[in-house]
Amino acid sequence: MEIEYGVQIRKATEADLRDIVRVWKGNIRTINTSSDIADLYHSFERYFFVVSMVDKVIGFVGGAIRRGHGHISGLAVAKDYRMKGIGKRLLKIVDHEFLASGFDKVTLEVRKSNWGAMKFYKKQGYRRACLIKGYYADGEDAIVYEKKI
């Protein structure tokens, strides 16, 4: 799916994993390893999309089915490409896939300290559902957001 000037959203492939890890580590404070990302990809291939420009991955979204609804496991856009509607487009694509699979609710977790992500998801129609104490490996709490699609 073409979005503008050679930027394309497509299904992720195993060949994209190195670039996905690069984008992830450049944007998200986490202890996830390359093998964690590979495991995520192999587990949830159907709901894993990248945004590429020429042959460079500049963003991705990964999702799964969890407890009877869609779940966003990760979304990141390279810093130089933020605020251009790419994250919004990625969410629309994965929402479409969840709906096509028969799921009309999506959830995700955000670090309690990640105000930028919270603002972004609220703008995309997500609402705060609950707080999970100590969710992340470093002990930080997660805020769960959800949306009907």
C-alpha cells in the first residue's frame, strides 16, 4: 500500500527483522532483545507490518490475538519520520486485519512515563482501561488502553 513518495506499508518479512530491531531500539526504552523481536514476528506474522522507504524500514506495528481481541504488541516509527501520519496508518492497517479476523476490540500497553505515546493513542481513539503495576521488566507500571474498531 503506497502512502506517499515511495513510502510503502507492507507485510513484514523475516528479512525485515534486523531493521525492525533497529527502529525498536532507537525509539523504545526496553530490554527486548533481537531474539524477542524475532519470536514476536514468528508468533504473530499475520499482524506484523512495516513501513519502508526505498529499501529501508522506517516503522512497524506488530499485533496478536489475545483473550478474544486484537492486541498491539509493538509500534514504532524512526525518529526522523515521526509526525507524518505513519503511526496512524500502521494502526489503521492492523485494525483492518483484526476486523477481517472477526475482532472488534484492540488493546495495548504503554509505559506510565511515555506521555507521547499516551497522547498519540488517545488521539487515535483509545481510552485508558486500567493500570498494571510493575508490568515491565524494570518495574515500571503499564497503562492499558483499549479501543472498539
